[in-house]
Amino acid sequence: MQSNAENNIIVAKFEANEDVLSNLNLLVEKYSIKTGFIDMGIGMIKNLKIGYWNINKYDELLIEDRSELVAFHGSIANDKNRFHIHIGVARKDHGLYGGHFFSGIADPLMEVKITKFDNIEFTRKYNPESTLNELEIH
């Protein structure tokens, strides 16, 4: 992975066969990101696991072959549930798939932009009505 920062903007390039979540965790550590937004991601991904929230659990889908990123964004909280990321991908037949991002491997690369916040705190709190760990902004 390559990365650099200017002010509170972090840019990174994930190389072929690098685990996306592992690299995001490395960026959080390297740049001391407590809270922020994953503003965008472009590139391609394989072995993608996504989910659709179905009231009380995620219906999961594994897309093993390479797909093109058309959307990749989310929040970073100072919490055990650190990342909440959504993803959209195009398959080789131009069909679109998307949902909650669980895992994937850059193939051949991904480019990501993160905005780090200094004075905004995010945590997540379980809401029994929505059955979700919802973002709390402090």
C-alpha cells in the first residue's frame, strides 16, 4: 500500500491482492484517525463479500471474480464497530451489485480518499427499534 496525507485528507493506493479492511485499519493507525469519512474509492476488487440488511440480519453475497468499483464510501467511528462502508460494483456484464461492505481484495488496485476529523467524535450505539448499531455524533 502507498499512502500520504495533506492537512486532514489521506489518499491511499491499495496494491494487487491486498486486503481492503486490513489496509483501512493500517491507515487508521498510521494517521491516528479516530473519526472520519471514507469519501470515495475507485479501482477493482475481487472476493467481495457484501450484505443487504434484512430487518434482523444481513443477507450476504460473495462475488469472487473481479468487479469494478462504482461506489465506495462510509464512516469511521472511534468504536469497536469502527467501519460502516457501502459499496457498489459493476460486473463484466455491466450488472450492478451493492450493499454493506464486509470484505474484499484489491485487484489489481484501489484508490481511496479519507477525510479525518479532529473535533467531531463518532461512536455507534445499538438502537432496538432499527436493530442497527447507529452512528452517534458528539
